[in-house]
Amino acid sequence: MANLRASLLITFLSSNGATAVQLVVTVILARLLSPEEIGIYSMTAVMVSMAHIFRDFGVASYLQREKELTRESVGAAFGVLIATSWTIAVAMFSVSGWVAVFFGQPGIQSVMRVLALGFVFIPFGAITNSLLTRDYRAKEQAYAYVAGTSAYAFTAVWLAYHDFGYMSMAWANLANIVATALAFVPFRPKVAPWLPRLRGWRKVVNFGAGAVLGNSLNTVNNAIPDLLLGKLSGPHDVGIMSRSISTPNMLNQLLGPTVNYAVLPYLSKTHHAGEFLSTPLARAVAYITVVMWPALAVTHIYAQPIIQFLYGDQWLECVPIVQQVCLMFAAVAPFLFNNAAYMAIGRPYLTSLPTLLDIGLKAVGVAMLYDGTLRSFAWVLVLSSLIMYPVHVYLLKRILHFQRRAFLLAQTKSLLVAAVCASVALIAHHFTLGMHAALQLLVIALIAPVVWLLSVWLVNAPFRHELEMMVTRVPFVSRLIRGH
């Protein structure tokens, strides 16, 4: 457990450093590129993200979940990954022209072809990355992430500044992939062969098929805003919606690599030991909601100054959409670990059931509620997530023996913390109204963390134990607490 906590800390620091760099790049690109240019790349990237699911074919999940790995089984996984990745690269390159014609955006063809090249190089870093995650070797992974993020940032800004438009993001993505794969080379474990193998591929494929089905449906579900708006409206609305979703999603980018790091191997080891997953899931729900709900509440209240500060006045159309999207993320937060839990118990096909229902709800919602405005489209996303809440609760009880009462109790103190933080944020927003956006954000940035810490401490939220452990690791504070 100590090794896992150390890995989580390293992952938190490295991923947040990468997120900070990406945020700076996003801010710069928002001023160098138009919403239409960002929309063209976003539409293409969403379609490519769906291809990534089939490219992986559940190999990462297989390597992290399998009880014991051999050089033969890893070689088979490498062979499956090479076969799927290169096949999809050729397919994407071939259909890029047709996709561009379908959406009526010629730029999609060029972007898709560059992104397809990334699939050629991904397998060489992906195998090593999965094996390092399995062993909680976050330090080595951090080096590779730094290399990839640096390559992305430099390429994106330099090309955008030299008028490469939407292609600057496409080439930056390829630079990230190549740099990351090269950086993983020195850390390749001995169990990973350098050449792919075919023997034993059936076991990998049998597990991967279920993982692919669930992950592909989840990717389609996440892609619905960009794909539907791209067809029903156009790149401008896609760009606005993309920024509106990515703004509150920065919290996921901040915490996601940390909270998701090793969750599958950890839950798998718990399951292999013959224990129910309800206990670690209850703790995970309490931890994630006590962090995300207060942050989403503050983002909802400060949406306008956040948009003005990050992207400028040309993006103010995002403000009401950001506020709606915050509600959607709040409803989804308690279930972020469900899919990993289903994978851990060896039932990857279960991940597809709730996602398929959610896709159906969004499709029906768009048909019934969408009136051509972004706000009506955003309400469809919010309502579908609220309807899915009891569905997820039922599956937790039925499949993972996670009782409804225990699930709701795990969120009670998080709700109290969020209410306190929201109340203080409303008061601070009232008194800073009319100030420059940067000054408003500076005030809340100073106040909110203190209020959150005090709230977690006073309501004795489960996360308080983790905070106490982190605090006592600081020598000065530890001596102060012990009185010597």
C-alpha cells in the first residue's frame, strides 16, 4: 500500500504538471486559432478517439488484470496490439477523404491522416506503460510523460504561431506519441519481448472483445456532443461545446491520472484475494465526490470569469453551457470506477450495458428537446446523466454487492462539503463582482482551498485520513503535532 501511495503522489505531481502545460497551450491556442479551426480538429479527434478503443483491443486492461504474466503472454498481447493498431491506421488513412466529404469539412482529411500515423508508433510505448502501471512504477512513467508533453507543447505553439491552423494540433499529437514511445524504451520490463508473437493470442482477444465493446460504446457516448453538433449545426457550435465541456473537465484532467492510476490492478488483486469490491469502492466514491463536487460547484459559480481569463471574450458564449456541464459531471462522478470494477471481476461485457442505455437516452433527448440552440443540447446531456444515476446504483448492488444505503452514505459528507464551498463561493462572487476576471479568480483561489480543507476536517469526511497522513509526512508539521 505504501508503494501505491508513493506512486499516486508521483502520478499526481507529474500529471498535474502536464495538465498545467496543456492548459497554457490551450490558452495560447485559443488566441492563435479560431473556434472554427479548433472545431475542425475536435470533430476529427473525437472520431479518432473511437478508433483508439479498437486499436487497444483491451490489451492494457488484460495486462493489468491478469493474475500472472509470462514473456509469452505479454508477447501475444504485443502481437494483438500491433495487428489492431496498424490495421486501423491503414483504415483511417483510407477513409479520411470520405469522412471529410460527409461532414463537408475538407480540413478533416489532412488532420485524420496525420493522426492515423500515430497508430503506427503507439504500440511500442503502450505495452511498457501498462506493465509499469501494473507494478506501480510511476516514477519511470513520469519521465516519459514529461518528454511527450514537452514535444506536444513546443510543436503545437510553434506551428500555430506560424499559421498552420488546425494542423498544428494534429502534428503536435503525433510528436507527443513518438516522444513518449522513445522515452519508454529504457524502462521496458524484462517480461516484455521486443518482437510481437502470435501464440496465445486467443486468450487476449477473448478478454479484449468485451473490453472493446464497453470502451467503444463509452467513447461513442463521449463523442456524441461533437459528432451530433458537427452534423446538425457546424464547427462553430462544436468548438463552443468542446470548450464548454473541456473547461470543467480540467478537474478530471487534474485528478484523472491519479485517481485512475492502478485502479484496475488494485481492484483485480482485491478480487483475486476473494474479497468483495464494495469496501474499496465506497472509499473511492467518498474520495472522488468530496474533491469533485466542491470544485464543480465553484466552477459553476465562476464560469464567466474562468472563460474570460482562459480564452477571452470571444468565448463568452460558453458560460451558460459550462454551468450546465458542471451538473452533468457532478451526476457522473460517483460512478467513475464502475467500469474498472467490472473489468476486475472478469466481466468486461457489463461495461457496455449502462453506456448503451445512456447513448439511447441522448439520442431520444436530442430528437425531443434540441431546438437548434446549444443550451437545449446541453440540457439533453444533463438529463441523461441524471436518469442514469439510479441505473448505476442498481448495477452496483446487483453485480458488485454494493448496497444502496452504503453507496448514498459514502456521498453524504461530500455533499455537505460541497454545500459549504458553494455558499462561500457565492458570497465571494457577490463581493468581487465587477472586478477583472483575473482578480476574481485570484480571490476564490485563495479562499476555496482553505474552506475545503476546513470543511473536510470539520465534517470528518473519509478523505481526512489521507490528508492527515500527507501532513504528518512533512517533518516540521509532524514534530509540531507531536509537541516536540
